[in-house]
Amino acid sequence: MESSSLSKINQLLNIADNNPEQFWWERRNLISWFKEPDLPKEGKAPLAKWYVNGTTNISFNAIDRHLNQGDKIAFYWINEFKESRRVTFSELFDMVNEASSFLRQLGVRKGERVSLLMPSVPEAVAFSLAVHRLGGVLVIHYIGLSDETLAFRLKDCESKIAIIYPKTYKNGREIDIQDYFEKVIQSHETPIEKVVIVPRKGNAEVRDKTEIVYERGEVRGNKVSPEEIEANEPSTIYYTSGTTGKPKGLYHSTAGYIISLNWAFSCLMGPKNDEIWWTISELGWPVWPMANLYVIPVMGLTGVLFEGYIGYEKDIFIKNVENFKVNLVWSSTTTLYTLKTLGDESVTGDATKLRIILNTGEPLNVGAWKWLKERLPRTTIADAYWMTEHLFPVAGTPFGLGEIPYKLGSAGIHFPGSRFMVLDDDGKEVKPGERGYIVIASDSPAFAKMWNDPDGERLKKTYWSRFPGYFYTGDYGYYDEDGYLYVLGRADDVILKDDLRIGTMEIENVLVSYPEIAEASAVGVNGKIFAFIVPRKRYEGMENTIKEHLRNSGYIINSIYVVNKLPKTKSGKIMRRLLRSIIAGEELGDFSTLDDIKIIDEIKETIKKSS
């Protein structure tokens, strides 16, 4: 199978492979520079530098250069309760400059790490861009981390200043962010010296000696010149958990990261200047800053910020699509499964403007893709497979470059600027259809480096030692004759049974093909296979019926557990190792990126009752 668009994309991929430095050099003008770089690249992966000696500023690229269209809406905002606002580029420019002036008075300078705990509101955009305007390093933390995890991250990044909102709302429930943060810094040793409280509706109170209430009126009208930042200086730190040990701080560069992101979305969605883009995400997941700080405003587009839970009311998704005339949606896999769980009402309405839904997290299972496509026939359902360590698609469906065939269950094709390979246990490339370990074989500006790892030794050991010369994703899969990649799950999650290696997603795709199952996960422990399902509708004898359904597809399952939720990261990836550890009665390791910690006890109780 070879469409004309697929052929052109493969030609572009070959150009990138043959001369990656020239390929990325030609994309440097996706952003504006204060000083042009001297050369495209210096050194080798994983410690290569890109756009060497070039200087720029993220905040300048996001707002200053769009003031010729200052009356254009930069962001719409809406919450669960249908309260809404709109912010133009001119208004955002003022908000950023006022916040920058305030933060500068507190001592924020180039290289200073500034932590942020806020919901998806315009002020989160403004203060994030203010940190970048001053040359600071942004560290966004998820609201819902354990006290110990947040304290560790604050200490690890040595953040002296935090910016928080007093409270937020999720699924109708008030979350007191200020109270949560106070408990963390009062009960744990952290470097925090000042906490900026950004009022909600003008109301905020000081409860701790470290707190300062931000008042816009005091600094209104002040203009702050953006700092010139060298291309390879850190811009933002993301934390991700490991199977054991402490969370890893990963930082991305100031220029190469932004360039690779803007190129990625040009390929994935081909955004047009007048299109409306809604990224359904909370701030704790890298997707939120990727879209709302580093792409939407940098491209001069209009974004939608939604504060709350997409399932608070069944029709929130479609009503927002209708009301804001949304053209582009970027969503986690979890959110798309939530829509399926909510039923037809969640997507029944006027979606005529909705051009693309981009899925990220895990490859969308066949059942969910079909369900969405049947109800949104005019909308393209796209996929992108990437990771925090490499925020550029490993594989994807670059519909922004042309119309290509979509293959159900696939993560997509080789992406121009990033080539994957599939290797066997000995590090040799396998043939199409053969299973193996997924690696990235090309270097690019999208690779992160590790915080507090000056010589890169931990980075090399974690990602570059298993297959020397390649970045090991930790995933298991195969590609077909047309170059489409199929991710079968984490390599650590592969189920060994009767000398066979079975990818978790193989079983899960069979499970979710069953009409009454919304989501599913499968794990192997000591040669046995266990499945966890989230039903759309539960009935007596469901477990036995599903076992038979699996048996007819060639899979013998030892136990099926019906649960309300699966343990997932903020990015929507199922933490299967937690399920394995719970069944085996082992230590759970680090689960600081888990979206809902309470689900662990619920799953333990379900297993206990079933035994």
C-alpha cells in the first residue's frame, strides 16, 4: 500500500535521515531569533547541542511577535460550571508583562527554577510565559501529588519561588490548592522561600509567612524586555516516575524543543491561522504546556482552556466543540475512552467544524476508534506516539502533510525527523511483522536531558545503554510492510506464557472489542494472565462471558477483575506494573505520576473479594 502522500512523507523522512543537521537547520525559522545560531549541531547524542549560540525567548515568540493581530483571541476559557472568559493577544501581552514585573521584584532571574501549581486558566499561561520572559526555568507540578513526592520535586529542582491558585474545581468538588501546598512546605524540608498567590475572582488571603498575594494593579503598564536565552539553556523541567527509585527530572531546551514541537504539529494537524484548538489536559501532564505555551501561541492560533473534568456532565465535550467552533482537539487516550463510557450523548451535536482529534498516551484501541468514527464521521482520528524524554513523535499519522491510510491499532508511520527501529534481544534489526524492542535511531533537538545529571551518566545508563547507539523507548512492538508501527505494550509488561511473548495490548484489543467494555488492561504474573475491565454496563456472569470471548480469540485468562478505574499516569498510560505488583504482593515502587492514588486500594479490595 503506497498512497501519493505516503510516498512524499517517506521522501521527506529520507531527507531527514540522510542529513539530519541540514533538515533541522532549515526549520530554525519556525521561531524568531534575537541572534541567529552559528551552527545547527555540536556533539553527539545524548548530549548534543542544537542551534549553537543562537539566542531567543519563548515568551517573545508566544506573544510579542503577534501584536500585529493584538485583537485576535489568544484563549477562550471555560470551566465545569460554564463560567467563561476570553483573552486577546494584547491582553495576554499585558498580563505577561505585569506578571514578569512582579516576579522580577521577587528575584526571578535567568536560570531560576520557578514552580507552578494552577488549574487550566489564563493566569497559568501568563505566569508561565512570564517565567520564560525573565529567562527562568518552568517546573509545573500536578495538583494531586502526594506530599512527599511534591516535596522531593521542589527540593530536586531547587525551586525557591512557587506560583499557585488558591483553589480549583474538578468533577464538582472544590480542591484547596493553597491548603495543600501549605501542608507540604510546613511538614517537609523544601527550598521554597516565596509563594505567590494568584487571586481567583480577586479573592485571596495570606495564611503563611511565605505567601504574597499578587495584585495586578500594582504593576499594571510595566513592560519587561524579554531576556536573550541561548538555545540550549533549559526552558522547562518535567518529572516522570520510574519503576523503582526516585522520579526523574527531565529538562528540555529553549529553542530546539520549541522548534521540534512546532514542526511536529505542523505535520500532525496542519493548523490554519483561523482555527480553534482545544487541548484537553491538566497542567501536570506535559501536553498542557506543550500546546498552550509552546505551540498554540507561538503559531499565533486561538486555544481553548477547560478547567475541570470532561465527564462532569455527559455533554461537556460536544458543547465546548459547538460553542467555540473547535477545529482541532488534542486529547489523552483516557479522555477518549471516557467519552465512550459516557455514551452517545457525549459526542452528539454539531461537530461540523471539528477537523481532527489527535490521540496521545497509548495507541487508541480498535473499539474506541470505531465508536468515535461512527459518531463523528467527518472528523479525522489521528495518533501520535511519543514520550516525555523525546517530545517529538516516535511514530504518528502526519495528516498535516497529506492524507494517508489509517490502520486500526497502529501508532502510525516513521515521522520526518525521527526514525524508529525494532530490535531483537541481540540488538539486531528485525524484519516486518517480527516482534522486538522499539528504539529511536535518529538524533533530534527533541531529546530531553536529565536534571542534576551534569555529565549525562544517569541519562546514558537509563536510556542509551541497553542498545548502544540507540535510544531505548522501553516499549515492545513490530512494524508492518508499509512501515506502520504497532506498540504491544511496555517491554516489562510483555506476558510470557508457554514460551510465547504476548503483548498486553493484543489481549486488551480483544477485550475492548466486547461491546460492554469501555477499558481494559491485561498483565501476566508467574505464567498466568489476569485481566482488569472497566464496564460500560455490568451484568451477572459478565466475567465468565468475557473469558469465553477471549478463549474464542485464542487467549486463556486465569482471572478477570471488574473495576471502576484503571491505574493510569496523567498522560493516560496504564501503569500495568502496579497491577502486576498488586497481584504478586510486591512493593509498588514509585507511582508519583499516578492520576488517582485511591484506585490502588480499590483494586486491592476487588482482588481480595475475588480470591
